[in-house]
Amino acid sequence: MLARLKRNWLYLAIAAVIAFFIVIPFGWFLGQYTTLMIFIGIYTIVTVGLCLLMGYTGQVSLGQAAFFGMGAYISAILTTTSGFNPWLAMLIAAVITGAFAYIIGYPIFRLKGNYLAMATLGLGLIMWILFKQLNQSFGEPDGISGIPYLSIGGFAFDSSFRMYFLVWAFCLAVLLISQNIVRSRTGRALRAIHGSEAASESIGINVVRVKVKILVLGAVYASLAGSLFAHHLRYVGAQPFDFLASVKLVVMAVIGGLASIWGAIFGAGTTHILSDEILLRFGDWDVVVYGLILVLVMIFMPEGLFVKLKEVFERLRLRYRRKGVEP
Amino acid sequence: MSRSAILETRGLSKAFGGLVALDKVDLSIDTGKITAVIGPNGAGKTTLFNLITGVYPVSSGEIYFQGALLNKVPAHKRASLGIVRTFQHVYLFGNMTVLENVMSGRHPRSSYGFLEAALRLPKARREEETISLNATKYLNLVGLGTYAEHDALSLPLGQQKLLAIARALATEPRLILLDEPGAGLNTLEKRQLSDLIRNIREMGISVVLVEHDMPLVMGIAEWVIVLDSGQKIAEGTAAQVQKDPKVIAAYLGEEVE
């Protein structure tokens, strides 16, 4: 009885959150934040892949922006120069990026810890340089423009309002899929690898293969996000996929709580608003303030801001309930 | 090759650079028995386990498991063949609950993959149910059923070691290798451990243990193999080995000529 009541409350809360997300882009509500929310949705998709890789499997990637950029650039090039259907281009981008992650996965996961971080960092830098070259080959010196809108039949996602729903539909799908994976046999294998690789091998987990698989999944997520990014802005340049972008993605994952799928929304949201809205007011000091916030988060809540907030909320709830029970 | 052996090694050697950790060791582990491998520190006991489970490649010699050559089988495939081990340093998965640790031991005995997991297809749900049932069974077997939802590392060391054994048993092994299962346990826990090991043998699983605790070894081992400086210096029943002058010398550090 009590359990059912509790479950009903949970459903009600979920319904409220969904309703909230649905009304955000309406002018009379938070319409002015629609574009901001689109970026947060796109970054959430990338961050979830990074959470699976770093938080669950314990493998660092300082080059996740490379996969993000591959999605954006492959979509941009295929649709502008070869007239591909945007959806087909998005699919091709995801397949190529996934295959690329698969191929580099085996050699890269011979490395661990700091060495893995260095290798992925190198990957990010190489791809960033490649993106800059692609600008010159396929577009203008600074980027590729004239990317078409995504559309279904005659319905074009040609406004932020429409794009918002598309991006968050993708985001929701990615979150649900990731949550299913985390709670499965594969999810246990991921966490087992994080816990002890020796013990994982001993109980029959193919450690390298599982790592490569999760890298590929994260790369596909990032690629899809990149394609959405390209079709939303209708222009891509190399700057959003540079080294700092990779760092920003790691920060998003850390703030959301590395081992927390839904925290990714929170991490992506906080970090994006912080770096692209609030910190701009500090002028040249933005990097200092940014760094300070990061250091404080790592010292006081290494498990992530989102997880910490959840804990605090839980504690308050318990205290409240105890008071309620006492005569 | 004797028919009753579950595991045999022939001329098994392992060198780390110039250091010879195991030197042409011939062993035969009987099916369905409890075998102890003893020897002073640095005798090569853990190296032997690492070779059998594929952590290191063999330098020379062969390992046969149930008559089939094991040398080239990758480490992660040996669990599904039926070889599993525990570790001296326990190596539990600290980011999981007690039950989840045992559930991860069902990995080689379940098959649903990425896609089925991602979409939570019926196969995934069905297998997940079986995994959880089986895991609970093995958790109860080692007497930790009531701690299922606790964090694995919140258990005291003795129970952590039992949990590691439950995780290993969940893979349904034919042969289980226990690396110093008694280290750090108190008298009561050691008695429980002995009972559990006998229990495992009753299940038809062959047991090999590396152990420093002599009373524990003498109490349960049906066959004892003694290693020293990477070589097998003696084997026999516990009573025979204890009287062997070479064994006594190895432990007391005398020269035998």
C-alpha cells in the first residue's frame, strides 16, 4: 500500500518533470532559453557517453570532442557538397565515427591511466587540426556553411522551437538506453572493470572488448550530437571541437556525477550555463573563476555536484520524516 | 596422462627477465580433491596460479585442463572452460553491492549482449532474472544472504573473502584456485572457511589452494604439493610432506645436499 503510494508519487514527479520540459520553449514560459536548452540537450548526449566510459568503466577520454566533431563535419560535408539527405548523412556519420572508435579502440586500450589520457588528448588534437583542414577543402577558411535543416516529409526543423523537441527526444532516448545498459549484465561488466581488471578477467569478462564497445557507444552518441549541432546551427567551425571542448565535456561529466546517467543533464546544464553565460561577465578572469569552481567541486564533492545534491536532499527528507513521526 | 587429473602441467616454466619464478614444474591435480600448494615466500605459488588462469603467458612447458592444451586460451575464456580463482588481495568490485558482485560472476554463464541490454528485450529480462536467482543461491551458500544489498567493501575482511569465493563459484567452475583464502581471518572464520571448502569439494568442484596457514592446510588438504624457489620439491599427503627433510629444510632455510 505504502509502496504503491510512493510509486504513484514517483510517477507524478516524473510527469511533472516531463511537462516542465515540454513547456520550456513556449514564449510565455521560458521561451528565451530555448536555444540554450538545445545546446544543453546536445551536450547531455555527449556527456552520457563520457559518463559510461569514465564514470562506469573508469577509462579517461580527453578527446571526446573528436567524435562530436566527426559527427558534425561528416554531416556538414555530405549534405552541402554531395546533397545527401540529412538523416542519411547523420546515420553515415554515426557509422563512420563508431567504426573509427572501434579501430582506434584496440590499440588505445593497451594503455591505462595517464597514458590513456595522453593518447586520447592526442587524438582530440589531431582531429581538431583535420577539421580545420576540412574547412578549407569543403567550405570557407573558418567553417562550412549552408547546411540544410533536418526535416521529416514536409515538416522542417527550421526553428529553435522545433529543434528543441527533436534534440530532447534524442536526448531522452540516449538516457533511457544508457540506463538500461548500466542496469544490465554489460553494465556490471563495466563497473567490474572499474573495480578490478584482474578480477574481471578471472570471471570471464573480455576486458578490452568491453572497453572498446563502450568507447564505440560513446562515439556514436557524440556523433549523433554533432550532427544535431551542425543542423541546428547550419554552420560548423573547428572551434567547438578543440581541446578545451574535450575538457569542458569532462567537466560536465564530473559535475553531473561520473557514475550517474541522469546527472549528465545537470552537469551539461550547469557547465554550459556557467561557461557560456555567467562567466562571460568576469571578462578576462573567466578562466580563473571557472578553475576555482572546478577545484572546489573536486575537493568538496568529488562524487559530483548532482550526486551531492541528491544526498543532501535525501538527508533533509529523512530528518523531516523523523520529525513527523515523533509524537 | 592420468585419467583422474583435472589439471596437469609439464615442464612449466616462467621467467621474468632473468628471474626464474617457476622452473620446469610437473604437476597433476586430481579431479574432485582438495590440493594444497605450499612453500616459502617467493616459491612461485602465485605465479603458478597466474599461469593457470592466463594472467601471464607461459615461458615454456604446457598446461592441460581436462586433457586439452590451455596455453593459448585467453584469460577471459578460461572461466567459461571451468577454471576460476580468487585473489590474495580479494579484489572485490567496490562500486557494487554484495549481490551484484556475485551476479557479475554469472557473466560467462549468461549471453545477452549490448543490444538486448540497451532495448531491454525479453531475453535480457529473462536472463537477468535467472542471474539474480543463481547469484542469491551462491550468496546463501557462503552464508552472506542477509547482506545482499550492502556495499561489498563495507563487509569485514573475513566476509569479503567469502564473497570473493561466492563470486567465483557463480561462474560454475570445475576447478577453483584459492589464493591464501585464510590470510587475515580469525579462528572462527578459518573454521567456517574449512567447512566451505569441503562443501565446495562435495559439489564436485576440484579445489587448489595456496595457503600459509599450516593447521588449515593439514586439516583439509588431501594432497599437498611443496614448491621452493620455483621448483617442486615434494608432494604427498599432509603427513608425508610434513616429515620430508627437504620440506623442513626449505622452511628452515638449510642447505640440502
